[in-house]
Amino acid sequence: MASSNTTSIRIVVHTDGSCLNNPGPGGWGAIVSLWDGDTLIERVELSDADLATTNNKMELSAAIAALQHIPAIPHFHPSVPITIISDSQYVVSGATTWLPNWVRNGWRASDKKPVKNQDLWKAFEFAKAGLSVAFEWIKGHAGNPDNEAADALARAAVDRLLAPV
């Protein structure tokens, strides 16, 4: 992969979160794929879990972890386009519509109350700073292989967390 020609290089991220009983134990999964045109160069699977969380926190945590991982990818440059594909309207709408308003309004929502999960949204904002990130919503559990794989990673992370020692 020539570093002088990054026009065909792109990163596609699929994320998903899962929570049992919401709130309750939850997990997240992310698949980070580096592409050169139609050729997959690298694929990394990330996941983790938390004993006491919500689905929205897990959905957002997946996106944060993926964005934090991306600068470690060999040959990465901040101009490389990144697409985060999520089945979470919370993440996609938050990233594309709500976040700029929250920042402008001092981290207050439209109802003037403090933004929920503000710590995670601030971490998300920091992680995506300086990157070329687009967001795409897809319907969950609709047969997209990488969305299904991210969901499986999230569920497996919860299973590992809850497994007897």
C-alpha cells in the first residue's frame, strides 16, 4: 500500500451494543476494516462489557473504542475517510445532529437539562477530532454480515463477563 496514494484507502467501522435488562450487564462490539479499493487490508475486532450499563452507553462505547483504535492502524493518516455504520439512531443522530447543538448550548439538551451520557459524548467528540468521519445508520438484525458480527462480539463480551470463574 503506497502511502503517497491514499485516495482509495478508507476505513469502515461496524458497531453494535447490547444490554441485558437495560439497565443491566451489557457489551459492545466493533469491527474496524481498512480497505484499499475493494481489497480488505486489515480487519480488527474489538469488544468489551460492563456489569451495570445501558444499551445507549454500549452503542456509544463501541464507536469510541473504534475511533480510539484507528490512529494505531499502520499507514493511517487523518485524511483517510472513515465511515461508522451503526444500527443505533442514538449514535448516528447524536454524532450528526445533536452533538454540535449540545456543545454550542454548554452540554444542555433541548429541554435545557444536562446531556445524558455526557462523559461518553465528550470522549466521543475527542476521539473523532481531526478525523474525517461519516456516519451511516442501518437496520439492525437485517442480514448485514458485519453488523451481525459486531452484535455477536457484544453478546460474547457480556457472556465472558457473566461466566462463572
